[in-house]
Amino acid sequence: MKNRIKALLLVIPFFMSTPAWADEISDQIKMGLTAYEEKDYRTAVDELKFVVALLEKLKNDQNLKLLPSALEGWEKVETDNKDNQVAMAMMGGGASMKGKYIRGEKEKVEIEILANSPLLSMMRMMLNNPAMMAGEKNTTPFRYKRSKGMKKVNGNKSEIMIVVAGQIMIKVVGSNLKDDAVLKEYLDAIDIAKLKGALL
């Protein structure tokens, strides 16, 4: 336990590569290291937990930048992903981010990206089993480049879901769209190579 605390406290500073990290996080690490050296392990653990929470927030803020900009004629709506991250933690971990886009008063697109989550095993099972997909109403197989997926249309709502590299789910959902071809346009706007580099 003591060795693990010391290792974490010593390694974390190497990941602090930007000035924004160099204040509050650095101070907390120093406080934790001081507590460790004084054999106050309880305080050291508390400080380390606080540092991890701050780093998680920085990571989540960075992940939000992986969402695409709004297409021409559309507007990106600011969203708070905090509740989403809490839900992910309760379901076993992983990264999750959501973006919302609107055009006019009715058209809406939502993009959800989920990575390294236990939930993905069920989705992979469905995509690899045509019988399971056939059992889903209004659902058809969909392929985007080399990624398997599915498309579902229900009334004024259309949804495309793909799984990339077996570990990243991208879901694009549109409501009241004049043409659901815009869903693929938003897929095209996602930098999948960058996504894989950041999340895998």
C-alpha cells in the first residue's frame, strides 16, 4: 500500500505537461507527498484521491474536444457531461461524451461516444449476430467504412450506431430531420483516427 501511494505521487507530476495543471494539482501532490513522508497515510490517500478527481475532470474536458463542430447551418449546444461521467463510473468505468446540435426550431442531432465500457460487449454481440438485430423493430445493418453498425428509424427519429475497433461506440441520433443523410455527414465530421488515438 505504502509503495503504491509513493509511486503514484511520484509519477503523476510527469503527466502535468501544461501550465494549467501546475498550480492546484501540483500543490495537492506536494501535500500528499508530505503526508506520506510523515507517515500520515490516511491524508496521503485523501490528497491522492482529490488529485485523481481533478485529472479525471481535465481528461473529460479534453475528450469533449473530440466531438465535431457543427455542420454549416447548424448550431452546437453547450452540454454538461458531468452526470454522464457519474453514470459511467457506476456502470464499471469508461469514457463517455455527448454533443447536441440544432438547426432551426425542430431539427436536432445528438452524438454520443462511448469507449472502454463493459456496456460495449452487449452491443458487439448484437452487431455480430444478425438474428438479434433482426429482432429489433425498424433496425437494419449499417456499415461505415470498416466498422459494423446498425440503423434504426422510428417515426421522426433516426439513429445510426457503429462500433470502432471493438472498443468505441459512436451513436448519432436525429429528430425531426428534413433528410437523415445529415447523420452520415456528422459521422464524416468525426476524426476517428484522433478518437482512437485519444481513447484507446
